[in-house]
Amino acid sequence: MKFRFPIVIIDEDYRSENTSGLGIRALAQAIEAEGFEVLGVTSYGDLSQFAQQQSRASAFILSIDDEEFTLGTGHDPIVHSLRHFIGEVRRK
């Protein structure tokens, strides 16, 4: 029986043939082997809009590279964006 509320994996390398892409697809295959539906996407664009469109998702796995974080600041834009995303998902 297939679980019909997908686990959404968001990784810019999801379709790439590099090590990161191979690893994230291996994770997706392992999840699918357990009977879950997986939806892999390469970007999320506007996080709040993405959360609204994927309201039937059971979970999100979001891959963030170290380069996306700025060092030395307390108000990282990526962290702010993620907090907004989590708020939108919880609201839905």
C-alpha cells in the first residue's frame, strides 16, 4: 500500500549527477522502499507559496548548503526564510 501524502525533498542537486545528487536520490529511494511517495524538487522559489501548493505533503526534507549561510550575523536571510516556511506549513 502506498502512502499518498508525499514526503517532499527539496535539494538543488536532486537531479544532478554529482555526489550530493546521488546521495539525496539514494535517500529518496530508501524512503520509497518503505512505501512512501517521494516528490523531489530542485528549488522552492517563494517558500510561502510552495507551502500552500504542497499542503498535502506529510513532511519536507530541505537540503541547505553551507554557502547559503552568512557567517557572523545573527539574522541570516536563509534562517529567516526557513522560519517563514515553517510558519506557513504549520498554518496550512
